[in-house]
Amino acid sequence: MMSLRLTRGILKNNAIRSYSRAPCEIIEILESGFETLSQSKSKSLLKKHLTREILDKIKTKVTPSYCSTLLDCIQSGLCNHDSGVGIYAPDPEAYSTFSELFDPIIEDYHKGFKKADKHPATCFGYGSDFPNLDPEERFIVSTRVRCGRSLKDFPFNPCLTKKDYRHLECMITKVLKTLCNDHAGKYLPLSCMEPEQQQKLIDEHLLFKEGDRFLQDANASRFWPTGRGIFINKNRTFLVWVNEEDHIRVISMEKGGDLGRVYERMIIGVESLAHSLKFSHDKRLGYLTFCPSNLGTTIRASVHIKLPNLGADRAKLEELANKYNLQVRGTAGEHSEAKGGVYDISNKRRLGLTEYQVVLEMHKGISALIDAECQAGSQK
Ligand code: ADP
Ligand code: DAR
């Protein structure tokens, strides 16, 4: 059995797709990675659900159109034992080809979406359904709502060629240029961006981070920065990420707690794109994304929030947030720490609910956390 270092070395150097490896080498890497993961203290959903029986059942399968292997799906989770999920879909077919592993992970992450369940039809509701979460501006620094979209007939990051990245960027930016009124803006390709401007946009929480090891080890950063970039409107309240983790991320954000206005801006943005672009959509899983944690509505509605009492202990805050199906991230987003007591708290579930229900679950949860913070403050 190969050592973890050798496995990681091979995996880390896996700048090529695994299909260009001999089948026996793929099996050897999978077996070695599985043994090492099984013996680790990882808390990833990959470790929890990848059993010997499932591994034996799917380790030789490949997806029909792109020849994606199980290694293409799980090499990030094999390399990074601190993954939360640990698996990605290299192409849309992976969700059915490797359903024995994806389905239990999907059911676990989205808290009960079973194999027989079907994602509901799109129903956004309206921004006016959601009152300001913090009208007195005591707790919420800013509010953000994002969704992801994949273009139909294209695979996901690991299977995209350099030409695909350029083609996707061209198709998407052509539509972005037609946006008007509050959504009108400009596209900034990463390949033409000065490092200082890039870092400033990242620090302002507008642009995606670079060098995410989970994405790199999933072969999601090949040909970087070709085809990657960000669209920003005049007021810097509407953004579109191109070819980061997903082909498209539609983002609305602003200072304060006016979730309704932020959500309405995102709805208008994504529906404007839908007039001109065909998205990858599955009748059971809803809108398809690279990561199974984003399937369905693909919506993450978050607040940057200061909870001086509840936030003093992140573990306790996470335990309370979990009761409302909320997820706690650090100030810089996923896999980051809170700075200045500012937490990123958002809905966890995205699949099996309508868009309206997902945002309602977040609105109710954040409201409950603010009430608990006030009660904790009054008992001091
Ligand atoms: P996502 O998958 O939604 O893009 P990340 O965790 O990668 O989430 O966060 C992306 C960026 O968005 C990070 O810089 C993060 O700080 C920022 N962000 C998330 N929520 C908010 C918010 N409510 N206000 C301001 N910035 C936010
Ligand atoms: N970092 C990976 C993915 C977790 C879900 N977040 C995404 N898709 N950005 C992990 O398994 O931790």
C-alpha cells in the first residue's frame, strides 16, 4: 500500500485528469487513499459515507460522456482530511454514475433529501417577503445572497479545457454586458488584473480567494487565471463570478440587514441571465453545481454579524446555529476564522426546498440568533 505522502504526492501532482492514468494506477491510488482516510480523524462526509462496499462497487466506473473516474470525484477529500464534504462532481453525469456515494452524502448534508425525493420547481418569492433583519443596525454589518449556475452542455472544472474556459467566459460576459439599470456594470478578467487590485477586491469580500487547496486538489484551478473574472455593478452591490468554483456565481450584497432588497437584486440578476443562457438542471437535483453542497436552489444567504455574547464561543454558536439549519463561517468565508468578532452565518440547506423556503429558513434562523443574543445580553 502506498504511503500517504506518496499518495498525496501523486494526487497533488495530478495536474492531469485521472483518465490519462492506467486503470490499475487509479485503483491503487483509490485503495491507498481510502485506507489512509479510514485511519484518519477526518470528519468529512466522504469519510463517513465511503464504505469498503461502496468503494468496491463504484471504483471502476466512469461517466459516459467525459470518462470521469471516482478519483476525479474524491481526490480533494483524500488529500485534505479537514474537508467538510470531500467530494465534487467533475461533470453532471457523475451524480448518477457515482450515486451510491453521492446520494448518502447529499442526504446527510441537506438534512434528509433522500434518493426518492425530488427538488421542487423554482419559486423565488419576492424580496418584500423578508423584512430588514436589523433595522436598528445593532448586529448586522452586511448581507449577501448568492446562487450558482452551470451552463448546459458543459462539464465542470476538472473536465474543462482551456478553450472551454475561454468559450464559457465569452458566452457569459456577452450577456453580462446587456444588464441595465442597477445591474449594469463592467467585467474584470483576472488575467488583466493587477495583483494589488485583486487583493483589494478579495479583502473587500467582493472577489473570490485564490489558491483554495480544496479546489486545487479537485483539479478545479487548471489553466488559472484563463477564463476567470468578476463582473461588478456601479454601486458594488451586484457581482458575478465567472469560472471560479462554478461557471457562474450571481451575488448581491450590501451593508446592513435589508435581506429583502439584497435578495430582490439577486433574483433580478439571475433571471436576467436566464433569458439568454441555458442552465444545467436535473429534475431530481435541481440546478447542478460542482459541489453537492450547492445543489438545488444553490442559494447561500448570509450575514456578516457581530454577536458579542453568543460569538464569544464559536463552538457554542455553531451548536445553536445548527438548530436553525444555519452554518457559521469566519469573516473571510469558508475555512476562515472570525476577525473582530464578525461571523458569516448562512443557511446550510439548499436542496429540497424552494428558493423562498431557503431564504425564509435563513431569515428565521438569524432572527432567532439575534433574539438569543439580546437575551444573553440582558442576563449579564
Ligand atoms: P460562497 O461560497 O458563498 O462564495 P465563501 O465562504 O467563499 O462563500 O465567501 C465568499 C466571500 O464572500 C468571502 O470574502 C466572504 O467573506 C464574503 N461574504 C460572505 N457573506 C458575506 C456577507 N454577508 N457580507 C459580506 N461579505 C460576505
Ligand atoms: N471545501 C470543500 C467543499 C465544501 C463545500 N463548500 C464549497 N463547495 N465551496 C470541503 O469539503 O470542505
